[in-house]
Amino acid sequence: MPPKSHALAPSVLGVLFILATGGAWAWFNISPKQFPVSYHFNPRPDIPGWTFSPDPISEQARDILSTTNLFNGFYTNASGARITAFMGTWDANNPKQMGVVGHTPDVCWVGAGWEPVSGGHPDKINVRFGTNSIPFEARTFLTPDKRSRELTSWCTLVSGQVFAEEGRFELSDDAKAKVGAARRASGSRHSLRSKLTKSILERIPGTGAKQFVRFSTSSGGDPEASFALLQDFGAKWLELQVSHPGN
């Protein structure tokens, strides 16, 4: 017969598991944090001065994204500017919804070989929608073939709240000693951990509706002009719906 302490171990572990899962549920559901406003984006396919070309997403990609509520394509204007635009919306309590918080360009693009570089611009693009100003992340990436740079802006809404990223793609001391894919993967994991920690501390339930919006353009030789272009484009492409859940 095993010692009593060993016999009790499974029961103790079971109790600890129940306490942990129950505590996590209570953290998000008992007296949940009340937000004064809730946001939702709607894309505008037709923008004066721009021509939209849809870029259909493959069935395989839609299965991975776990939603059919997708908008993807690019806009061009008479000046030769080209802006790619993507939006995905995931309904609340969708059991297959992707963890949008963890799939920003800092994770997905970097994992595909894109390299974040200094773009000579702020880390945020504040896009104005009437009296509301919404912060979008701003990052310049070097393409995998190292031939061009893309200024990319994105915003994540979780349960109607802007999920602003406080920490950028950063490398730990251990990651700095690595090279290539290993270096990028380490940085992406660090970024993902920071995002998940933020969602827990701010009590933003992951079961709520989610939206991810991204638009980007070639930074060329004038990052300030590219930054201003995206700022203006965002306000024209997106319609912001604002609701007040407490009213």
C-alpha cells in the first residue's frame, strides 16, 4: 500500500485544478469590469478617390481563421498609392474563434519571416472618427526578401474594447544571442506572453466578440508621408460604431 500522502495526491491535485479554473471563471464573470463604451468597426468598400480590388481568402485559410466574416483586398489611387486592407470578425462564444490577441503582425508576420525595423515614426497612429480617437499600432516591417519595407497599422477589439499593446516586439537577452528564425520565434513568444498577461490583468474576457483590423502600405523613402496616408485612409475606410452598454 502506498504511503497516505501519495494516495491523497490525486485528490489534492483535483481540488487545486477546480480552484484554479473556478478562480479564472470568477475573475472574468463575477462582478465583471464595466466599460463605459463599446466599439465595433465596419469596413467601407467604396472610398472616394480609391479603387477597391477584392482579394478572396482561400477556403483553407478561412478554416484556419475559423470565421467567414472576413474582408480582404487592396485599394489604389490615381497617385499610384496602394494600401492592403484586412478585417476579421469573430462572434462571441465561438468555440473555434482564433486568439486574435495573439495573432497580430508582431507574431504572425514575424513568424513568416518579416522583420520589424525602425521606421522613424511613432508606435501609434491615432485615427479620428468624429469625436472619437482610436489608437492603432504602427510598425514597419522588412519583407522576407529584404527588398522593401511595409508600414503596417492594426487594431484589435476584444469585447468591444481597444486592446492597445503596451510592449512592442522585444528580444530577451537569451533571444539576442540567436539568429534567423530562432531569434524571431523567441521574440514572437515574448510578444504573445505580454498580450495574454495584459488581457488577464485588465479583466477583458476572451469569450467576447473580437475584431482585428489591419492596413498597410509601402513605406518608400518618406515614412512621414506613408504614416499620414494610413492615418487618413483609416478614417475613410472604417466606420466606427459606438455604444454605451451601461445605458
